[in-house]
Amino acid sequence: MESMPESIPLDVSVATRANEARSVTKLSNAIGLLGKEFSPDKEEERLQLLKQARLLVQALETPRETMIKHCWAQPAATLLIHIGIEAGLFNHLAQNPGPKRVDQVSKALGFDQDVLARAMRHLGSMGYLKEDVIGKDKNIFQHMMINYPNGEFQNHMAGYRQGRPSWMDDGFFPVAEKLIQGADTSADAAFLVDIGGSIGHDLDEFCRKHPDAPGRHSLQDLPHVLSQVQRIDNKIELIEYDFHTEQPVKGARAYYLHSVLHDWTDEVCRSILSHITAAMKPGYSKLLVNENVLPPTGANWQATALDIMMMTLNSSRERTEGQWRNLLESAGLKIVKIWAKGDGVESLIECELA
């Protein structure tokens, strides 16, 4: 029997490096020269300048940004442009120049204000609108199980995260200070519980980066998901679990939700959170929510693209800081701090029992 060829280690940092870094200076200089002589009446010069600008964008973009742009951001924008045309959004804006609040546009169009705000936010982040004023039968999960049973989605999401800043890294969230110090050091003590953790990308990374964390770690997901787990740290136990039911691991140091709550409405999220808070130990346990936290204006286009994807697929959302506070506080939690690491990077919301 032939032996399997050895896999070649992949440098995942390429996902976050500019596509053509060596071309940036040359393209910037060309744009500067063309820009000095630019006249809107000279079509050929305009096209040359536009070409160089596009080449500069392509050179500056990372492979990951290019993927997200084509897979999420642009399809979402195309959908929203179509909806905007049908709803009369662009006619209304053209016929009524000047800044407008979303509630004014919503009232004029007879369109749901929350949906319109999310649509305009993404169109603004993609450059189609100028943002200068603050302003369920067969669901997607069943669809994924039926049509993509072999882990394609889990692998896609692993690729989405490659090369991205992680809350487990130094300088993001102080793991030693916040979690390891003061933790129960018994071998059978529950330390980190990854709820809905797919095939263990995050928990495996945590074990690699923080091997000194005491106790045991738990990876929880549905049976058909856990059946796809191939290689994982031996400190991790697999628990078949539906997060709409009672949490079986009590009194853990930390419960962790990564990109779970954005799949669900506030009402369902409160139910999910109720099972976690019931298992938490007052004064000891933490809940760590790893999600996008949208600013009120100037949101990153990757996050707004995902917001539209969530609205389209799940009738759910990415949330602003205010929306996160309202949701978590209504579930009996208090936010200790929102840890962030730059524009377009998922934050870590550190919570305790209120």
C-alpha cells in the first residue's frame, strides 16, 4: 500500500498580505501624475486614471479581502441595489437632495426602518451611497446539512479566519490575567467550553497557544458536525450538544460563543443565553462572545456584507454595541469590556453574570 505524501505546511499569513505590495509605490506615483493633469472633459485620461486606481486597489487588497468582496460584499450590494430600485429608494434620494435620516426615508417609502438602515449601511460602505449622518420553515441550517454534509461550510469558515488577528494572541485579550489566574486547577475542572464550536478550529488553537491552561476543555456541537472532527488536541473532549437545551457542563471558567448569536434573532438568542447563564458560577464563570460589533457610522464593509448575508439567510443580524448591550443585559449578563483589534476584526465581548 502506497504511503500518503507528506503535506506541505501552508503559510496562512499570505491571506492577509497585499496581493502586489511591490507595485503599490509605482501605481501610486502614476496616479499622482495622472491626477495632476486630470480634467473631467478628457475621457481617455479619465479612463487611464481609473485603470491605475483599480490596479492599485487590486495590489493593496489581500487575498482574503478579495474573497470576501466577491463572495459576500458584492453579491449583497447587488441584491440591495435591486431592492432599492424596487422600493423607490434611489428615486427618492435623487428627487430630495441633501442629508436625510433613515427614519425619514423609511417613512417616505413605507419601508421597514431597521431593514432599510442595514441596507443603506452596506451600500454606504461599498461606495454606492454617501454616509455622512448618524443616523422560518426549512431554514438555512437544515439547508446546509442536506446540501453540504461533508464539512464544506466548516472549511470555508476556517479559511475566512486564516491569518486574522485572534483574541487568543498576545495584545488582544489577556488570557492569563482574565482566565488562567484564579481558575480551578483540578484536572477534571471545566475550563473552556466552546459552544457550537464546529470541528474545533478555535479550541484547538487555544490549546496550542495556551498549553498552560488548567483543567479540561469541551467542544460542543451537533452529532453530524462532531463526526467530521479529524485531528484535535487530546485535552479536548467532544460533547454532542444542542445549544437550545440545558447546558450539561456546569461552573466552567469560561463559556465561548463564536459567530453563533449573529445567526439568531434576539428572542432566540435570549433562550440560548439562558441555558448558559444557568450553568455559570457567580463570581467565577465568564461568557466570551466572539462577534462583530458595528459602529453607528463608518462600519467596515466586510461586517456590513455579513450583516446582509445574515438578514437574507437567517433573518438575523450583525449587531452594534448598543444592540449587544441590550441583548446581553436582557439575558441577565453584564459586559465587562469589549476587546477589539482594529477595523474589520471580530471583537471579544467579555461578560459576567449581572
